[in-house]
Amino acid sequence: MIKIKVSNLVNDRYEYDFEGKISEIDISEPYIGNFNTNVALSKFGNQIILDAETGIIANLICDRCTKEFHSLVTSKYRMIYLFRQKLEDAENENLELVYIHPGTDKIDISGDIRDYALLAVPMKKICSEDCKGLCFKCGKNLNDDPCNCREEKIDSRWEPLQKLK
Ligand SMILES: [Zn+2]
Ligand SMILES: [Zn+2]
């Protein structure tokens, strides 16, 4: 759980650094190891603006060559907290806005960190921009070595033309 004490904060800008095992904030696959979250918080009147940036290593499987690789995934979000006496009247359609009671001592940001980290897992997982992938014929990982399928790839229909050359 990551909690930030918000009671008795004077109008100012604050920074926090959180580090720990991903299990502490309920994160698992594809993430591994530790998380690191940097929080910048600005308090002004009855409003708190919170910017969080999290970095976690993800263990991914390359879409092209099917090898596992590690990649640092960063996720950012902004959340605005508004102190409000009567929470039950507060209609809130905005996902980036949270109403909190003026008596709130601490805000728990673990859930938001987790949600945004999970959203940041890339859809397309490529181990490197120039990953050559697998040979569609023999299944060899072409990043390791080229295979011998190239020459055989010529369509048999073109064979007569080849002979003419
Ligand atoms: Zn790859
Ligand atoms: Zn091959």
C-alpha cells in the first residue's frame, strides 16, 4: 500500500519517491521485481493535483521471435483530489477527479498505480526494432543465424524461367 498523508498539508509542492516489491501494490504478470514511483503533489486551497510516474520491468514474449525479453515500462497519470464536505452529493463522471472528505488523513494511491501500470503494458511486443523473427518454414530464430530455407523458397512455377537465364 502506498499512502500519502494529506491532512495538514500547507499550500506547496511536494515530491515523494516510492520503491518496493510489485506484490506490495498487488501487481503481478507480466511485471517482475520492484516498482519505482515518483509522485509530484501540489496542494492549493481545497485541491490537490497529483502526478505519478511509475517504472517497472516487464517480462514479455516477442511477437516475432517468441523469445522472452525484459523491458522497462513507464506509466504516468494525473489525479485531482478535491476536498468536499458532502461526498454523497458529488456527482463525478470524471475518472481523473476524486472527491475526498476534508478530514481525510491519507490517500491510498496503490490502486491507481496498478491500474495505470497494467494499461501501459504494450500491445505490440517486439524484443528489438530489427528483430528478424522466425523462419516461417523451419521455425529457426533468424536473430541467431540465418537458415538455409532461402534458396528453396523460389516458387516452382518460376523454375522454367530460372533455367532460361
Ligand atoms: Zn524478437
Ligand atoms: Zn528456415
